[in-house]
Amino acid sequence: MKLEKILLDEKKSDVSLTAYILDDSQEMLNGKPRPAVLICPGGAYMYCSDREAEPVALRFAAMGYHAFVLRYSTYKEGEPGFVDLEKPMPPKPDRIYPTQIREIAMAMKYIADKSEDWRVERGKIILCGFSAGAHNCALYATNWHRPIIQDYLACAEDVLRPAAVILGYTLSDFVFMRDKSSESEFAKIFFDASCMALLGTTEADQAALESVSPAGLVSEKTPPMFLWATAEDNLVPVQHSIRMANALAEHRVPFELHIFENGGHGLALASQATAYAKTQVSAPAAQWIQMAESWLMTRFSLELKDHEDIPGGAH
């Protein structure tokens, strides 16, 4: 495996693309390109979680996909910065929306430009995100063809369009989130902090909230999606995934939705590989990655030979 880290923005030391490129071999694809998965970790737009980065990339690599981890702009550069709502300090203008979806576009273009060297199959790049990273992926997936991306980074459709999207415990509707924030002090704090980190204000109006609510932006150009969440999630309620699924159904966009009964927010792989506490290990929820693999196989199976004749000798 080739490991490479690229700074996507020379002015931001924390915005990077890490590539996990599988070695070519005559015993496997023998020079043919592979699909790839571009991963956006979560972290409430305040940081990018390590738990949803490299371990997930390695899991997709084990399936036969090249993998990439995008660490996009968050509230503060460097170490995780958390919003103090008693003394709110808005993020810099280049760290609020739509910066993050444009960084996905930059990553998509970079991968496409290197596709020949890395043997990445153009037009077969899958986005995978968790929590805020899933929100970022969902926003990109519903905006990739709109001026907010196209006017910023004019590219061919096969460069910017994701082939599919995998969303783990996604946040899909800021309007719904605002309406639910009156139910508890914690919900209000989380909503205000999320708005500050993403939009630079706790006083976002209806139009601003709608503009960052991908469940309301789905169209016929939205790529197929795989969604999973847990019913026990008390940080990003499962209704976000359900609302996204409803929007996909209304626009006849292919999707698959899995809701597991137990498990809190931020499970990542829901296994020991991504856990720091026993509560982050869940055998039922850990099935999501195998389910996603099966779902991807129906769309992006590798171009294998019809027989076992291997250059250099049979095994």
C-alpha cells in the first residue's frame, strides 16, 4: 500500500487529503483501475475525528477499494476547538460553509487528476461520511451540480459527481434541528454550537438553515445513498436519517436505510478498531460495514477475469 498526505490548501495546515493506494499486482487486477472511497470524518465541524478516519479507510481498503481521508476545514486550525457560547468567537470566513463542500470538490478533482498514476477508476468515487462529515457529504451530493460548486471549480461531470454516498448517523435537516432544540437545554446548546461552527452565527435565519439542510435539496441528480443510524442516538436523532431517506424516495433516488435499535452517537465501525469505550462496540451495529460492502458490490464490483489463469503461474 502507498500512503501519501497532500495539503489541499497551502494556507491551512489542517486541511489535507490522505491517500491509501493499494499496490498493483499481476495476481490481482494487473494494472486495471479500482473504485475509491473518499471519507469525511465527523466532529461537529469543530474537529475531524481520528476514529472515523484511518480505521475506516483501512476497512475499505480491505474490500479492494483505494481509500482517501479528507480532513476539511473546521472551527479552528490545528487542535480541536470547541465553541464557547458564553464567549462566542465566530470562525474565520474561510472556515464556514460553503468552504467544506468546496474542499470535497477539490479532493475529487485531485483524485481525478491523479487517477492514472493511482489507478483510480474515474467516475467511481464513493463518498463516505459520519455525523458532521456525513452532513458535509450529503450537502456536497445535493450541490455538486449547482453554481456553488460549479462556479468555484469548473470540472467535467465525471470528476465532480460522486458515484454513491454512504452516510453514518448523518445530520440532514438544520430546520428540524432548530425546531427540536427547544426540547432540552442540551439540544439548544448543540444546535447553537453547530450553527456557530458551520455558519459563523447562532442567529442563522430560515434561508440559511435551509441552504445547509440536504434533506431539502435532494434532486434527480443526487447519487444513490446508503444510510445507517441507531435509534438510541440522542445527539443526532434518527429522524435525520429518516428524513433524508424520505427525500430520496420522493425523488426516486436509489437508497438503502438501516436503523439499529441500540447504540449511541459516533460508533464509527462499532468495533474495537474504532472504540475507546465499551459503549462504542456493538455487534449488531458493526454489521453496517458488511451491509455497505454488499450494497457497493451491486454497483462497483471489481473488473475481474472470468477464469483463474494468472500471469506468472496458476495457484
